[in-house]
Amino acid sequence: MAVKKITASELEKLPVGQTVWDTETRGFGARRQAKGGDVTFVWKGQHPRTKRQLFMTIGRWGRGDWGIDKARAKATEYRDAVRLGRDPAAERDEAKQGAMTIAELCDTYLEAAPTLLISRAGRAKKGSTLHTDKSRIEAHIKPLLGAKLVDEITLPDIETFMQRVAAGATKKARTKGRGNPASGGKGTASRTVGLLGAIFTYAVKRKLRADNPVRGVVRFADQRKERRLTPEEYRALGVGLAKGAADKMNPYGIACVRFLALTGWRRGEAVNLKWSDIDAARRTATLGDTKTGRSIRPLANAALDAIKDLPRRAGNPHVFPATKGEGAISNLPRLFDLIRAKGELPGDITPHVLRHSVASLASDAGLSEATIAGLLGHKLGTITSRYTHSADAVMLKAADSVADAVLELMGERSAAIMGGAGGEVIPVRFGRG
């Protein structure tokens, strides 16, 4: 044990297992831990009335906000509290008993999230997004951070969490039933840390802690490369759809996958499509709850053909209904996997890949960014009721051209390609990506 003024140079040379006590602030000390070699600031004293020996851990040097000056100020705060007859150790223990854990914070956040205006567009998160949030919370956040107190989490804790998720600490194998297995990797880690940032922002607004410990965390770079179908894979998709129909798979599932391939819509948009959303005469669909808000989409003739013969289920408003009840089809991911397997497509083909493929085909055809955005429901090109008739015609022509190109790639012949109605087909230059 040494008694010196605590400085950075003194802490740098402090041996493992040794403590140095400050000459400037009584009771203020620093100890180098045997495990990990970190230096931890502490304070010790004695209660003047109860004679109780007090020992308070302040924090780790160089971790979070604990520099020497700030740690010394905290020690002075403890010393002054004792002089006034208070017991900071008892106050700390009492606070901890009522403090919220990360697991409890996550549950509170999920309860409040449907009404919080926290999305980039200034709207509450959609149900599908909240479902993903809940999955990440249960798979990654609660197992690694759930037992920790909200006000004790530091930036280094978040960094360690991110590294552990990236390394696969929470990865789980697929089990029976619905849902995907918990995955690891840098992408999962970065997206989960992003969610933690939103959760702690909520905590700060509710005065559950003073700062957001995620702020300042450097996340892994997003190395995802947008995938698109090759001409060969489009042909394989056509084979998978044909085999699925021949094997009498769920016709609504087959129609939904075909619809996604022709339109490039988001999976949730297609799944939740209702017959009342469709204006067949104008060839539009009005969607009120998309990622970018209300959206009116052009419908290609091929897309309408994919659904026009679907029988409507009594009491169910959805174009792609569930087997029972009033809900939408619920097992599309499994049906998509079956179609993919029948076509012998690679495992990385997803509905999102279909969406990006439509965007790529439209780009190959030389369509403008605004037109592509309008087809896909991006914020830039969302069609409004203010669009003129000529603008609508342009969008419909573009939708037909891209959908017809998809049909041709899948080994099918559209009306336009065969010389019938549907409009002029814009030549498409196929690329790989």
C-alpha cells in the first residue's frame, strides 16, 4: 500500500494487487485488479455515528467517463455525505434494490414502442419491426446484458457485448416450430447495438439514466452486398413455382411468391394486401401502412394476372389469406423455402432478393431513379393522388415492362411479349450482382 497523489504516471506503474491512496482527497484510492489488470477507483471511510466501515467502488480508470479528476470528485462527494451523517453505501444498496435491469427496460420499451414516434419518418415502429426488435432482445440482449442495472452500463460494456454477439456467443441452432435461429456475426451485432441505442434513448427520455452509453460506439461496417437473381436463377424460380403448383402446394403461397417476383414489393406489403386495396380498373393498389407511409403502387398486368383467379375466402379480406380465420397467410417463409428447394435455388435467395432483382432489372432498362422508387414504394417515388394521368401511364408502362421481363426470365411469355395488350416492352440488359 502506498500513499501518494494519484496521477496517471502513478497508475501506469501500479503493480497488480496493489493499492495507492491519494494524499489530496482522504479515502480516495486506486487498485490494480489481479484479474484483467484494470485499475479501479475506490473510496473508503467510516460513518461518524454508526462507526460502520464504508467502502465504495467508483469505477475503472479509462473506462466510460472515469478519469482521475472525476473519480476524485466522486470520492469527495462520498466524504462530504458521510460528514453530514449520511451513509452512501446504504443509499447505494437501497437504490440498487429499486433500480431497473436491462431486461426490465427492454420489456418497458417494447410496451411503449407502438406509440413512440421514434422512426426516421417520425412514425411509430411497425408491428413487423417490433417483432424483429423483440427477437433480438430475447436472443441477444437479455442473455448477455439482462441482469445488469440500467444505470451501470458503460460504453465498454456495449463494446464487449457487440464483440461477443459478433463472435457467436448467442448463436443458436434452428429448433422445431416457427421462427429463425438466433444468429451471430458482425451484421447481427451492429444491428442489435443500433436497437440498444434506441432503447437507451428511451431510457434517457424517461430519466432512467442521464446518458446513452451506446453513443460513441463504433459499429462494424455493413459489408452486406445486395444480391440479385441471375437469368439462370430466374429460370430456376419459374421451375420451382411450376413444380409447387403441380404438387398442389398452397395456391395462395405460390401466387404470393409470384406476385413478389413480379412487383418487387416488400414481403409484408404483399402478405397484408387486401382486395379492397386494389383498383383493377386503374391498375393500382393503395397501401396505408408501409415502411414509408401511405403509398399508391402501379400494378403490372402480369401482377394482376397472378391474383385475379384466386378464390376469395368468405370473411377474409386478404388477397393471400390464412388457412383459417380472418388473418393473412402466416407460413410464407416456409412455403418460399419449399419453392426455392423445388427449383434447386441457393439458400441465400430470399423475398428481399426478389425485390432487389426487380430494382436491378428496372435500372438495367434505364428507368429513372424516381420511377424505380415509385415501383418499389421508396419514399422518393411514392405515388400520390396528385399524379397526372400521363404520369400514371408512365408508371404503369414501367411496371408492365419490368414484370414482363421477369416472366420472360422465368421461362414464361407475357401478353406483351406475345404481341397482345400490356404495352411496349423496354429492352433489358441483364447483369450479375
